[in-house]
Amino acid sequence: MNVHRPAPQPEADSAFQPARPEAVAIEVKDLVKRFSPEGSAALNGISTWMKPGGITGLVGPDGAGKTTLMRTLAGLLAPTSGTVRILGQDPLPDGPLREQIGYMPQKFGLYEDLSVQENLDLYADLRGVVGEARRESFERMLAFTDLARFTDRMAGKLSGGMKQKLGLACSLLGAPKVLLLDEPGVGVDPISRRDLWRMVRDLARSGMTIIWSTAYLDEAELCDEVRLMNEGRILAAGTPAELMGAMLGRSLHLTNLAAPRRDVLQRALRAPEVMDGVIQGDNVRLVVRTAGQWPDLEPLQAGPEAALVEVAPRLEDAFISLLGGGPGGDSPLAVVTHAVILPGHTNQDAAIEARNLTKRFGDFIATDAVSFRVAKGEVFGLLGPNGAGKSTTFKMECGLLKPTSGQALVMGIDLKQSPSEARQRLGYMAQKFSLYTQLTAQQNLEFFSGIYGLQGEAQRLKMEGMIQAFDLGPWLSQRTLDLPLGFKQRLALACSIMHEPQILFLDEPTSGVDPITRREFWTHINALAQKGVTIMVTTHFMDEAEYCDRIGLVFRGKLIALGTPDQLKRDSITPDCPHPTMEDAFIHLIQAYQAERTEVAS
Amino acid sequence: MLYRLLRLIRKELQVVMGDKKTRLMLVMPVLLQTLIFPFAATLEVRNATLAVYNQDAGAASQELLQRLSRTPSFTRLLPVHSEAEVQAALDDQTALVLLRIPQHFSRNLAAGAPAPLQILMDGRRSNSAQIAMGYVSQVVQSFGAERGAHPTSRLVLRNVYNPNLDFKWHVLPSLVAIITTIGCLTVTALSVAREREEGTFDQLLVSPLTPAYIMVGKAVPGVLVALFQGGIIATVAVFGYGVPFSGSLPLLILGLVCYGLALAGVGLFISSISETQQQAFLGVFAFMVPATTLSGYISPIENMTVFFRILAYINPLTYCIRIVKGAFLKGFGFADAWTAIGPLLLISFCTLSIALYLFRRHIA
Amino acid sequence: MRAVNLRRLKALCRKEAYQIVRDPSSILVAFVLPVVLLFVMGYAINLDSSHLPLGLLMEDHGPAAVQFEQALKASGSFTVETGVPREQLIQQMTRGNLRGVVVVRSDFGAALAEGHGGAAIQVLTDGSEPNTASFVGSYVETIWETWQQQRGQNQARMDTLPIDLRPRAWFNPSTLSRNFLVPGSIAVVMTVIGVLLTSLVVAREWERGTMEALLATPVTKAELLLSKVLPYYLLGILAMVLCLVVAVLIMQVPFRGSLGALFVLSSLFLGCALGMGLFLSTVMRNQFNAASAALVAGFLPAMMLSGFVFEITTMPLALRLLTRLIPARYFTSSLQTLFQVGTPVSFLAGNALGMLLLTTFWMGLTTLKTSRTLEAK
């Protein structure tokens, strides 16, 4: 792929490994873990320590080795070589250490067919919590997690946030000294995630050593200590402040833009001083290679009022810097994609439209009279907690569900009446990149282009174009099952755009990928948008929400906010929070809506 | 549109070939059943033990026993010498049948007086025992006829289509039908469930392919697999086991295609109501066992109670076995085959329509 | 292995019990499926042919021929179709609608009167169904012999057959095939339940991620295994009781053995079946693979090689030896004996020993393969 990207050379971790203190709760030396003798190592020589008390964040994208490390710490996997010591002991053999370690795996470890109380009883029995201590623990847990009202509900019927809290409660039974939480916040909305943080903070204050693994870098900023991981190694260790401190003076905002943000970003990324850049609301955020060396404003053509301002660095900036910098802003797709021309009669402002869209499942109203319009070439983000009606709305707009009432329109065509006309012009990328895992990359490309009608020479040329653009050449005869995550994502995108759709639907397209791959992806999306493709995206990443032109926030089936990211942030300014982030805005808007509803009800 | 359909069919076949699970499911049962079934699944009687309680001292009984020992069904003639031993032999299942020859047998026979014999059979294994008894009876009757004063009129018996009543000629053509069932059902039933699990089903639904096309795209590979597996077993039957093939090959192929269509409807129906591949698999099993039992393969349809007889007549496997046996052993012509192909087409129409209805409903 | 902690074991068993009761597919497999299968196999597989469709072509219409026709029709074994031309009869046989055709030849009366051994009747059977064909042949032959004998006695002639064969069944005097098939069906059904249910159980914990959470607690290997075996054992016994009730009360199959012996033998059999299922479940951490392996390794052998329908002694030596490895073989034999005979202890003890050995083998293998960590062993 011909984007400007230096070979990733992680900087030596000696620069970011503070000295080992006297007392450590966890110590890992030269840990290597291989699952098969010929395969690559999941953990490639990890050496680190963790202090007692406090929250340490293990941060990194999917495949970095976080889960493998957590499992090794919990005694569930044996190291191929190296040592692990928790509270001075080896966690592997059966021993009293098991009662002192609490572990919450990725799927929360709950029995879906058992009620809340039954799950708690089970873990209490397994951990030997009986009698008076048991009664007390239960009382405390139920209050702590606010689940006292739901003791009889089946765990499978709880919402994502509630499951998370129950999972935490179960792992806390027996008062462990060390608590290992494997990606507890994944797929859960920001409000629930915040609740969880508060609970875990309280625990840390009381002296528990907590390891929290996550792929969200903004979450990592809240930890006491951070270990940045990638591809089985630790890139950096230290407090967030220390890591961000190294970035001081290198993070900038380009504000007061008069030109389209995407164009400005693309130009900015061509500047040699710039190492990374993303869109942040109305501004463009840049990271420069060396503090003090700022790019020239002239070639950026950002407008007369445009200015470069220094801003506080984020952990993500540090991470990208450690990985060697982000990808460039020029996507090869721009070359192979033709400018989009919508059919003459179509309203340019309503390439995608929802008119009073409603969907009922029996008594339950999943989507309630949602209306919005997306203009041609716009990137529209649909946000909302799980189960809020966001996916239902999204699916109705793609034609996967039929609305109960109201209309879902794509380029003026009602999807309920004449779906096939519209479908040829739609592109869709499903969650978790649905590709045929048993087929090779080549076969997937052939299939998807084929069912959209591409054949013969036209098909061959198009496929060639995609293979070139996404650098898929060496992977063509590999089964998609074996492809690395980043290439899967590229392949999925390629498969969805070969028939040159004018509208593109992306369902959580970047979940789990590392920040660099995410930026690459958005470079492609931006290129498509510049050519006039209208794009609708759903996401849980608040950062990603910033890349959109406008956002719709769906909660309890209703569209409770609609506007540009900065508009939404401005609407959420309170005296306590004068500079809200996207996440703050999200939480504020939902809480405001709920408050309004209770007022109206009372 | 046809081009897109062909693409879909091609992809289905690629997935079937590529998925280890499906490959295993297509190969394992075929191997096991072709190698073991023809030898195990027979209702003949061989290697049985005939116990004899001979209280007669004469020459006639000795000769009778000699004749009996020469029959292929009984490899062992076990002499018993007391009532207690008689009881033990049958209780312990040492003998399948027991022949009691009373004291004056030879004398009675020589004198022309009625000479009774008693046969006891192990009722626990009544089917085999009755067949064994039939063999004994034949030997005894012909022995008696020779010794008797007057020859009686004869009965000429001819077993048409399978003169030696070789069980393998019954098992192998039926296997063609049965194994084809497993293969076709596995492919179609798992297809939708797998796509749902992997998340690619939405991708298909969003494309310009309508539900009807998607269904056809999934049914055709099933039929192709049916033809392929059926072909292999038919070849093994003819060249490996020596079963004769007297009918027309095109007719056999036509029969298998119609059967494949009927099965595809069933498989797609199972697939639409299953959420996971594992549920789809259980569904296939829940269909296979009754279908095999109610097809007339193990026991004739006319023996079944009314309720099950009706089920047997709407069971596509019943008709497939008739066509395959007809093609192999009976030299079926088109008129004969039509009595089975007609019902198959009717069943196909019904199952495919129901499956299509469910497919469409999934989108709403 | 470390000792079993009773409190933890009870908690795990309780958890398993809740899951069984609340999961509709367990109920389906444990109760609905066996009853359905039992009915299908009990009522549909009927080897007592009593309505064999037979075609009759009368080329002689003399008094003797007519009498013989009556004898055929009155025998109760056949549904006789007459008055149809020869070609049509043959066509019907080809199409599978008739199991045989009897031709009473034009010289029937004469051949009988002269008694010189000439052929009087021709019997054609549909050989493509060998079992029925042999029944048709032997039934017609019996009727023919008996009828001749009776005629002989009526006419006080001496061309009676000297040897009078009297058959009697030892056990199962009614020789209803159902009485011998149903016990075998129960064995097949119990195999399906035992192997299929447990194969899903452990695999499901792996797929849902709860196994990981369990392994992080102080549970021991013994507790894990016991907590899987005990609840499903109880479920298996319940299913066995259900099958017994259906067989005896609804299908009216006589049961002559002792319930105690039935309990012991069922327990041993469940031990093998559960052991095999658990082994598959442990080794394949995926429900689909476990289920398909369970069906191929459990059900097919039980159907084909247990002696349920197909007689083991008829099979070639290699297969006969193979059946010794199949638990269903011992259980089928035990059930057939318990239902139709009584409780011959030494005979049953042999079967019990076979099952005990197999149980030990499978359970032992499962224990070896169960891992206390996430690594596959």
C-alpha cells in the first residue's frame, strides 16, 4: 500500500521502564508463550511488574497478547518459558493462591440460564464464602452494583452494563487481593463503563491490586499505571502522565478552518513534520515528530483564520508515536473510485432518509418515529448504547428489516416497496467483517463482485484495482480465517465497494483494531466521501464519532440529539465540565433526556 | 441474474469443500456405512447353532442330522442330552433353535406312521429364529418326502430380481438412497445456519439477490452433492460388491435429482428454523432416523400401523429407494419409475414452497 | 487428584440441574426424542408380516384349485388379489405393490390327482426385498403342505407327509417381533441420550466462556467431572423409567425381569454412554463437532452393531469382534433377556462385566484428557 508510513520500529522500552520498586504484587520475567511450535509467539518476552494497590491498565489492540497475559497471570495457561509470580507465588498449580486472585474473563463468565442470585451463590460456594461473611458480601455486592432489585432475573436477560457489574461482583467474592479484569468495558455504552470505573476506583483505594485490560486508549488514561502492548511485547510502561509527558509540545490543533476538514487533513498529512493526524470535531488534530517543529500553514490551504494551537497530549498520541507514526492521508482508493453522480431526480440533501421510522417487536418499540436526512457525500454517525434502537434503525435503512411504519429511503427509493432497485447501489460492511472464513481472499473478492453483477473483463479489472489499492497481493490464496485483523478489515471493505455503490453502510467497522489500522481505514473512507459517496456508520468509539460530519444519538428508540460533533459538545457544556469530550457529551445528553422524561412523568 | 445465481452456487460448493466439518460429515458416514453396513445389516441367518436333543437310536435320525449339518445357516450342531441342557442351551442363547427328536422316530417313519418332531426357537430373537426354522422345515420336508410312500405334487419357487436372495442386493441400492440423504441434508441444513453464525447472511440479504434466488442457490449444491455421493456408492455397489444394474442410468439420475430437490426443501426448512449449526444438525438427525425407519428399508410398509403407513407414503426416502432398486434390480422403465418420481415432485414442490415462505418471513 | 469438596460439588451440581431444567433442548433430547424414537421404532419396524400383498393367477378353475384358493385367502398371512391378468400382476410386483405372485397352473387338478410329483403351483417372489421374499416363500410352502396334508386326511389317502413338525417358541410365545425389537430400541435410544446430552454439556461451557471462569476458582478436576456425570446420570435414569413405562404400559411389551437388575445394568450402561459423551465433549470444545461425533460414534454403531435388529452371529468375524467394544451390544442383550426371559444372573453378569470394563475405559480416558488449565491436553 503506498501510504507514507515508516517501518514500525518500536522505540526501546528502556526509555519507558521506570525502576522496580521494593514491593511488587505481580512480577513477570521474560515471559514467552507459544501456542504451537511453528506459530508466532503470543507473548514475546514480557518483563514487567505491578505495584500493590491501584489500577494498572494493559492497553493494546486485538492480538496484542493482553488476554494471553491475563490468563497466564490467572494460572490458566502455562508459560512456554519465563516466570510469573503473584504475591510471590506461582499461580499455575492448585494452591491457596487461587482464592486470592479474582478473575473476570471476556464474556463475563456468567451462566445465562441462572438468575443473578444463583450466579452469586455459585461463585460464593466455589470460593468458600459461607455463613455470616457470605450474607454480608452479598448485601454489599448487591448495593454496590445496584442489582438488588434484579436478584431473580436470569443473567441472560440483563443488559450489557448489568452483566458487566454482575461479572465484577462474582469475581470479587472471597475478597481477593488481586483482581484481573479482561476487557470488562468492551461493547458496553459509556454510561455503564463510567459506573464500572467508579466501582473499581473504590476497590483500588481500599488496597486491591487491579489489572484492567482494554483496547480503548482513553480508558487507559484513567489508570494509575499503564502497560502499552503490541504484538506480544510491552512497548512502554509508566504512569499515563509520564507517557504523555514525553509527548509534551507535540500535539497541536489546527483551528478555525474555512476549508473542508478532510481536505485539510489530507494536505496536512503530507507535511514532513507531521507524524499523525485525525479529525477532532471542527478541528484537525496533528502530532508532530519533534516538539517545536510545526508544519507550514501555506500549503494546508485551511483558510485565512486558520491557526495552529498546542493542546494537551493524549495517550493515543503516545501510542502512535511508539508505533512509528500513523499512515498518510492519501488513499489509493481515490484513484480507482469514480466521482458519484446521483440519478437526476434525487434530492442531493437526502441521499439517505428516515421518515418517522418505527419498528415494533410485539409490544416492544425498538425504534420510535426516527427522522433524519443525510446529504450526498456526508459521513453520518449513528450512536447509542446497546439495545437503544441504533442497530434496528441501521438495519432498516439497509433493507435488512422491514419497518412497522414510516419509511426508510435510499436515494428517494422506498426500501419496502422496491428493494432490489436500491440494493445494487448500496454497499454494506457487517460487524466483525463478515467474510467467508473458509474461502480464500481471492474467492471472496470473486464472489462479492459476482453477485453484484460484475463479470468478465470488468470484474477482473475491478478486482485488480482493489488488490493493488489494499495491498492484498501476498494474501490472495490465504483463507480469510488466517488473515491478520487489519487485512480482514481491508478485504471486507474491498468486497463492499467493488460494485461502486453510491451509498455505504458500515456497522462498527473498526472494533478491536489498533489505532494505526483504524486511521488507515478512515483515510479510505474520507477518500470515498470526497468522491461523493454517502456513508452511514455506527460505532462505540467516541473518537470515531468525531470523524463524522454529523451524529445522531439514539436512546430508547428515539433520536435524542442530531448535529455536528462540536454542536453536541457545545450543548453539553456545564459549569462542572466546560470542555466536554465526546464521551461527556454522550453521557450528558442521555442523562438530560432521562431527567426530562421523569419530570414529564411526575 | 443467472450469472449471479451461478456465482452463488459456486461459492456454496467452495464453502462445502473448504469447511473441514462439512467435509468430514460428507465422508465419514459414507465410509462407515459402505464398509460396515452391507456386512452387518442383514436379516439372513448364518453361523447359527442348532441344538439337537436326539432320543432316537435309529438310522433315520442320524441321516436327518447329517443333512441338517450341511446347510449353510448352521455352522454348529450342538448335541444336548437332557431336559436341563435343553433349557440351558436356550436360556444362555447358545443355540438359536433346538430340534427334539423323540424316541421312536426312525421306527415310525419306516412303518409309515406319523412321526412328530419338535422345534424350539429362541423367541428373543424371533425374526432370525423363524427364518432358521424355515430352513430346518425345508430340509425336514424334503427328507420326509423322499422317505414317504407317495411323491406329492411340487411347488416351484422362483425369486424374481434376486434369485439367491442376496441381502447385499437389497442393502446397497438402499444405501445409495440413505447416504445421499445424509449428504444432501447436511449441506443444505447447515448452509443457512452457518451463514447466520458467521454473519454473512446479512451480507447476502443486502445484495440484489432476492430470497427466492438465494434459496435456489442453496438448494442446487445440495442436489449436486446428492448426485455425487449417490454416484460413488452406486459405483462401489456395482464394481465392488457385484450388484447388477439392469435399468437405465438417465432414469436413475433423474430420480436422484428429484429426490435431491425434495430433500433440499427439507434441509432449507430445518436451516431456517435453526439459529446455530448445532441445532440444524440435531434437526437433520431428528429427520433422518424416522425417515430411514419409515421408508420400508428395515421392514415393509404394509406391516406398519395406519398412522405410520401414512407417514411412510409422504416420506421422500420411500420413493427414492423404490427408484434406485428399480434401476438396479428391476429394469425400471419410465412408466414404472413415474409411480415414484411423480410423488417426489409433489413433495419437492411442497417442501420448497414452505422453505421459501420461511425465508421471506425472516426478512420481515 | 485432590479431594472433593462437598460444598463445591453440591454447588456445581445445582448449577448443572438449573441449566438442564431451563434449557429446552435438554428436555427435548432427554424426554421428547426418546419417546418419539421409541414409538417410531416400536410401531414402524414390524417384522411380523401379516398382510403381505400377494397376487393370485388361477389358470385352473377346477374344484381342487378353488379349494386351494380358499386356503390361501383364509390363511391370514396374505392380502390376496385375484382376477387380474398376468402382465399386470408382474407389473405390480415390479412396482413394489405386490410381494409375490402365485400361479395355479392349468394342470393343477390333474397333477394333484395323479400324484406323480409334477409341478402344480409356481410361486414368484419379489427378490428385491429378500426378507419378505423368504417369508412369502415359506408361508406359501407351509400353506401348500398343510393343505395337502389336510386333503390327504379328508380323503384318507396315504400321501400324507410323515414328518410333522411342531414349532414352539421358548420365550416370547407370541413371537411378536415388537417384543424383541422394543428392548433393543430402548438401548439405541438411551445411547443417543447418553452420548448426545453429555457431548453438548462440556462443549457448551467452553463456547460460552464459563469454563474459563470456573477454572479460575479453586475447583478441582474431580469436582468438575463428577458435577457433569451425576446430574446427567439422574436424567438418564429418569429417561430410562420413561422408556420402561412407555414400553410396558403403552406398547404392552411384557417385562419379566427384576427391576433391581434393570437398575444395575442401566446404571452401568449409562456409565459407558456418559463417559463416551464427556470424552467427546472434553476433546472437542465446540458443540457442533461434539454433537456430530457423538452421533457418528454412538448412534450408528448402536443401530447397526448392537444386535437390535441385525443378528450379530450372522456378521463376519471382524465385525463380531468389533461389537464387543460397543456398550449398546451388552445393553441390548441384557434388555432383551430382562424383558422376555427373567433374571438369569450368570448370563447378565457377563454383560455387566463388559459394560463395567467399557465404563472404566471411557471415564478413565476422560479424566486423563480433562485439563485443569486452558491448555488442551
